[in-house]
Amino acid sequence: MPAAIVVGIVIGVLALAVGTLLGFILKNRIGKGQVETAEHRAGRILDEAKTKQRESLLEAKEEAIQLKGQAESELKGRRDEVRRLEQRVTSKEENLDRKTDTIERREESLNSRQQQVEEQKTELTELHQKRLQEIERVSGLSVAEAHDLLLQEIDEEIREDAARRLRQIEAEMKEKADLRSREILTTTMQRLTTDVVSESTVSVVPIPSDEMKGRIIGREGRNIRALEAATGVDLIIDDTPDAVSLACFDPVRREIARVALTRLVLDGRIHPTRVEEMVEKAREEVEATMAEAGEEAAIEANCPGLHPEILKTFGRLKYRTSYGQNQLKHAVESAHLAGMLADEMGADVKVCRLGALLHDLGKAIDHDVEGTHALLGAELARRYKIGPVVVNCIEAHHDEVEAESVEAVIVQIADAISGARPGARMETLDRYIQRLEALEEVANSFQGVEKAFAIQAGREVRVIVKPEQIDDMEAMRLARDVSKKVEESLEYPGQIKITVVRETRAVDYAR
């Protein structure tokens, strides 16, 4: 039932009740005139209530009619939507049927083509067989006989070519034997006459007596701590008689500590204040020595006019070594080589000399600044207005930056010649151990190898094989394979002997 009808009925009932109650009260308590008035009012109230009831009923009917119209409109819209969806589904079904028909026709066409291809393959096979039969009939040879004949002819041709090449190589080797022998003798003499300075991170300071060790340490170690704090160097005081060791990877700091400790030992007065004074004086002396060394190197390399800060920094290389080679001497030597190469090739001699002299400038500061020494040196040179061609020579000498001129290539060559000439550098212990381990690793990578040992300073590799897996012929092949892999994967001076050992042991016990 609509809410308006319910409200009208409730209002009517309430009005009737109120009228009845008022009539009863007025009838009992007031006079007749008042009763008539009350009855008249009650009748009017009833009439108003009935009127409102009718209006409410009309409103409720109108609302019901509106709701019915809205419901019918929504229902009609949904029916239209369903009709459209049905039409869409019907259209898709028709398209799907058409596509299915097209696919079926394509499958039939493909099957037909495949059948034609198979028939053509069969015809080609038959034609090939007929052709082979015809060739065999005409030549009088079977396919296997023709194959063997062709291989025999190829083998004879290859053998003749190999023999001809071997004779040619032997003739060339005879022509070059005299020149090669001279080169070997020259290299040997150069090795014998070239000084090699071993790379070290430890300096030794002599002292007059072991009593001085206690004075260097000081009360509760205050003197040695002051010296280590001021220089950044580790002092090693052990049982070595009349000597104190200084350990540090920075050669400049190690030299400052050496000079300061030597002066303290000579002076005899050792206490923290005196230590700081001596370290400061030693630092000034070492810096003056480095500046002087940089100037002398520039004069020796015929590269005048460099900025004082460049020379001061460059002089730090006096205390820097690489694989036993002093870097300041290496720079000067590279400058001379670059100048001679530039003169022979018609390049700019001045640029080549200066680029080769400063190519390792970054090694003077790479302990303190992050980065590769080539880029650090180029940045430092650029800061002090060195020409761009020279800067490119510095930063490109290890191919970190592309070489932009022939002078940069000449600097690379001069650096390589100075560093790679016989006797220039000494192989470090770490690199030596790595080379031995690499040799053993190559030998152990083959199947059937039980153990491998690099002996005679890496000149021979002794390979122990498992006899149950490797026979005598296989051992010979293994020696050849190991030597070939060593040649392909490792770099080494001279030659390396590969020895494969196959051992069978029979053991019994007498009881």
C-alpha cells in the first residue's frame, strides 16, 4: 500500500478519535450551547480529515501511476538492449562461420600443395638416382670409388703443397738465422748490462745500537706512536740487529719517515715534540728534493718551460717504482725514445717528448686521488695549461681514450719500448705465482690428469695421468694438446716443456 494512503487513513482515524473525545468532554462539563459548538467544530474537523484523506488517496494514485510508467520505460529499454545483444551475437556467429569456411578452404589448398611437393620430391629422387646411374655407366666407377679417388687426389695435392711450403719456410729460416742469432746475442748482453731495481715497500734505517730501539719506542710507546701518526708509516722494531724497518705503500711518506728517523737517531733527542719538528723538516727537504728531481728530469728530456707545480708533482716519481723500474727514469727514457721516433717519422718532436715525459704524471697522485693514472695525469696537465695534443698523449697511452694524433701513438710505442725492453722490469712474486698456477690449471683441465706440477720456475710442466684412463698413445696426444692450449691461452717468455708421466705400479706383500 502506498505511504500516502496510509498517512491519510492514520490522520482520519486520529481526527475521529479527537472529535469523539472532545464531544464527550464537552457534553459532560459544559452547557448545551457549548456542546453544540463543540459538535459543530468536531463535524468541521471530520470534514477536513475526509478531505485530506481524499487528497492523500489521489496523490498516492498519481505516484503509483508514475512508478508504473517508469518501470515500463526501464523494461522497454532493457528489452531493446537484449535485442541489440542478440543481433550482435548473431552477426559474430555469421562472421565466425565465414572464417571457418575460409580456413577449411586454405587447409584443402595446403594439403593439395603438400601432395604436389611430395610428388615433386619423389620425381627429383628418381631423377637423381638415374643421373648417378648414368654417371657410373659413363665413368665406369661407383660412387664410393669416385669418392675415394677424389680424396686421394686431394691428399696428394695437399702433400705437395705442404712439402713446397716446408721448403720455403726452411729457406726463409736459413736466411734469417744469422739475423736472429745477432738479436739473441744483443738481447742477452742488454740483460746483463741493464740495472734492475727491485720494487720494495720497506725501508731500513741503521741505528748505532740496540739501546736506541728503546729510545725510539719511548715511554709507553709515545715516541713511536708520534712518529707513526706524523708520517703515516709503520715502524717495525724486531730482533734485527742495529736496524729499524719502515713499511708503507706510499714511497714519499716512507722517504719522509726515513729522513726524519735518521736525523732523530743522529741527534739523540727523541720525544714527541722533537719528532714532529724533525718530520716537518724532513717533509720540506723531501719536497725540495722532488722539485729538484722534476726540474733535472725536464732538463734531461729537453722539455723546458713547465709549470713549477707540474715539476713538483712530477718529481714525486723519483720515489715511485713499477715492477722494479724507477718511474722518473722511465719517463725520461720514454721522452728520448719518443723524440727519436718522431724525428724518424716526421712528427712533432716537442709534443712527443713532452707527452712521453708526462705520460705517467698521474702515478704521482694516484695514492691520494681516485682514478686511473692516465686520466689523473691528463686532468692535472689540463689544469696547468698544457696543450690539448699533449693532454691527449697522456690520457690515451693506455687506450682509455682514443688517440687523436700520430704523436699520441708514438708516445704509446715509446712507453711500451721503455717498459718492455729486456732488463727494464722484474717480474713480481705475485705475478710469478699466478703464472705457475695458470700452467697447472691448464694441465689439470684435461680429462684423465691426476696431478700437474709446474717446475723449474715455470719452464716445465710435469703431468701425472691415471694409467687406467690414459694409454701410451693417448699420453702422447695429451702432451701435444696441453702444449697447444698453453700456447693459445697464456703469455710466457721462452718455451715451456710439457712432460706427461704414465706410471703403472704393482704392489704385493710377502708374509
